[in-house]
Amino acid sequence: MTDGLALDEQLCFPLYAASRAMTSVYRPKLERLGLTYPQYLVMLALWEHDGRSVSELGKALDLDSGTLSPLLKRLEAGGFVERRRAVEDERRVDIVLTEHGRGLRAEACRIPAEMSEIVGLTAEEFDALRGLLRKLTHTLTEK
């Protein structure tokens, strides 16, 4: 009989281990771009839609300002982004890609294909897993 505390019976542990393993595989790919994994996520959001406000980025990445602000400062120091006060509302700070930040996108384009190959899932398995993880995240954050 089990009391439910066996490591192999947990959902949290394989999620944790998979997250660490995924980040570990990303690390050398991102180092050649001069980015950490969290910085890469910010850049993905900006490559998708440049000129987002800090609050829009926080919402897209599910990060609070205490976590996001240091990331943005380091990206700005690295020459990837600029922070600009919005003309129509000076309280709002927009994050805009620099020429260097926009140019990095071309180099980053090969990373998803490389990662897809490494992950070893079929396209269907990949889509199903991503869908399940989104559902799990939604369920857990709505509670």
C-alpha cells in the first residue's frame, strides 16, 4: 500500500526534472546569442510584437515586475532593447528592440528546429504535450 508520497507517483517531480533538462539543453544555444533562458523568453515576446509595455510583457510571460525589471535592465545593458516612456502616457514604459536585438532574431530562428530534433517527439506528441501543459498551467493559476 502507498500513501501517495512515492517520488515516482508525483506529477511535480517529472515536470521539475523536465524543466531543468530543457533549460540545460537551451543553455549552450542561448550562450552563443548572449542570452539567458529568461532573457530569451523576453526576446521571443518582443520578436513576436515589438514595442510592448512592461506590463504587457509581464502578462505575456506571466512574470511580475520584480522579476521582469532586472531582466529588462540586463537586456538593455547588453544592447538588445531600449526602454522608452510612452508619448501618450509617461507612466508607461515601452520596451523596444534595438537594431542588435532585431538582428539576433535571424540567429535565433534555428533554435526551435534544433530543439524539436533534440526533444524527440512527433509533431502530434509535441502539440499534445504543449496543450496539456497549457491546460495544467491554466487550471493551477485559476485556483
